Amino acid sequence: MFSAGVLSVIFIGVYFLVLEQDQDQVEQAVVMKQDTIQTEVPIYVPNYYYGIVVDSLHVFEGEIQRNETLADILSAYNVPYEKIHQLASSSKSVFDVRKIGVRKPYSVLYQGDSIKHATHFIYKPNSIDYVVYDIKDSVNIYKNSREISYREQELAGDIQTSLYIDMLNQGGDVDLVNNLVDVFGWQVDFFGIQKGDHYKIIYDEKYVDDEYIGSGKIKAAYFNHINEPYYGIYFDQGDGQDYFALNGESLRREFLKAPLTFTRISSRYSGRRYHPVQKRFKAHLGTDYAAPRGTPIFAAADGTITDARYKSNNGNYVKIKHNGNISTQYLHMSKIATGMRPGKKVKRGETIGFVGSTGLATGPHLCYRFWKNGVQVDALKVDLPPSEPIDSLYRAEFDSLSQMYLVRLDQIQMPVDSVQEERMTAEVVQ
């Protein structure tokens, strides 16, 4: 047996031996960690501009000036005229450089400081699309689009002056006005809305890189016209976008109610109207829409063009035969759209011409005429069947969605207008 003194010596020796081994392990771990830190390689993250790496390039952003050509821009960046000519010739199938518009934005990517050499020219015809002319070595031209993000918004308001003016004042834009008119175009006479009519909308706003570029589709809408409520729910049952009432019936008809974007009726269908040119009373068997010269005119429904020409009183006009016993006619165009000729099939909403004042007309407007069973009738009063309702296959899904939107629309608060605000203030003072 070991004595107590010997045991103490052995214990102390073992303790320091273990401690020395632990210290060696710690030092080895520190060295390994330092070696690891020293061998870490920084990750290279390139900078992109419209999908192009620009780490070694400079970027100039400008706008096309009046009478400025592509040659004017690129020659300043030492691009040879031969290459500019090649670029213009090669681009026709992608984007014709002759269509580059004044005040449209563009960018030039280039190398060098004192002597600049362009590598890319980027033209931006709108907020979404862009055309890249790659001229580093050989010429390469391609189109692309920026990614769009969507943000859901709500808007409510009442009508005091006009739908257009009031919606813009309440935070909407022109696209949103036209979209709302499109949703309820067959239920509501937007040329006869009354003061006090009101609306609620759930819709998307479109953004590109946090820049607002316009309103998107309306998801759900409510419009109260002369104390009559109307609801429209967006739903796609496999054959494209459509709007439906809460009972699943389509809000659309096969025909557009008006063959051009929202404007005003200057003269209605009448059996006796004073003609401003002929200075006498006569029947006016059409509906006149006053609109700026050049406003696009749309085919009211699918059909086949039977006439597209100039005639003394009608001016430039197009006539379309639709399915069954209906035809429509569009008079006084400034010009007929390219390709519109007898025998051509057109789709609802397709541009067939542009507002003008040719023929017997005092100012720019569209005279829209509607035939049913060979007789001219009032286009605003003709009774047309609705398009397809919600299919039974999708009915449960639609009902669930419409009820959700119905609750949300009901929860949107109407803004207090100035008249109500003044009245409430007066009541508080009293």
C-alpha cells in the first residue's frame, strides 16, 4: 500500500499531465480555427443592370431627344457607322429602331473614361419591356421584360361630379376607371350615373422595382347606382378572365356596351333629331360618342367584316356581321385600322379604326349603329343574352371566394365627403 504522501504526489502529477494535454488541445483548436479563417475566400457577387454584369462598365441614362437618332447616340461612344447600320438592319425582326420615340428612356453601357466605347444600348418603350442591343463584338438584339410585383389595394368613393373626376380625386387612376366601367358595363349606364352613386373596389397595383406603374385587375367590386347594388367577382374557370354576380351569372355579354373607352354620348338614337349639318329634323338611328380624334374604336363582338371603305355621308366606316342576326357599323373614322377589309374575322375588343370626323360630321365622334333582324335598333336598349355562368364544376370554389370578398367589401369604409364633413362639424358646434 502507498502512503498518503506518495498518493498525493501521484495525484498532483496526473493532474498536471491532464491539464497540459487539455492546453495542447485548446492551442491546436485555436490554430486550426485561425487556419480556417485565413483560408476563407470572399464570395464574388456581380452587379447586374437589366440582366447584364456591369462591374467593369459605366452606365449612362438618358431620354431620346427630338430629331435624335440611334446613330447620333452611338457615334458619341465610338461605335462605327458600319456597325450602327448593321444593328439597324438586324433589329427589324425584334424592334425597328425607326419606332424609337421622343422622350423615351434609354441607357448606354460603355467602357473607358476619356475614350468611351459602347458595349450595349438599352431602349425602354414602357415601364415593363426593354430592348437590348448588344454590340460588344458581333451584334445581338433581344427583348425582355422586368418582373412585375402586385400589391392589393382598396378604394371607395361616391360620385359628386363624374366617375372619371371623382375616382381620380379619390386616389384611382385612368386605368382603374376604365376597368371599373368594364366590370359593370352591361349593368350600369355610366353615361347616366347620378350624384350619390358610390363604389368599393379591391384591386391590384403593379410595381417594378418598387416603382408604381399602374393599376392591375379588379378582384372584386361593388357599385351602387340609383340605390341599386351591383357586385362583380373576378373568377377564371378555365376559359379566361371574367366577372360574375354573386349568383354566378356572368356580368358580361357577347357585345361591348360601348365600342370605345369611356367618354360621353353626344347624341342618342332618335326618330327625330335636328341634324347639325343638314339643318333639318330627321331620324338618327345610331348612338354618337364624342371622343378625341384618334381614339381607338373596338369591334363590339366577334364577327366578320362586310364593309370597310369611304362613303360620302358615312365617311370612313366599318360594318361587321356577328353571329346570328346582328350587325354593327362604325362611322366617321379618321382612318380604318390596318388590315380591316371585307371577309376578315375580328374579335371583340379588337381595334378596327380611330375616331374622326370624315363624311357628314361637324366634329370628331363615332356614330355607332346596331342592326337586329335587318332593322336598326337602339344599341343601348337592345336585350342580349349573358355569356356563360359559373360551371357547376367550379361553383363551390366560386361561392367560397365570393362570400370572402362580400365580407371584405362590406368592411371597406366609405370616405366622408366635404358636404358631410361640414354638416358634422356644424352639429358639433351646435
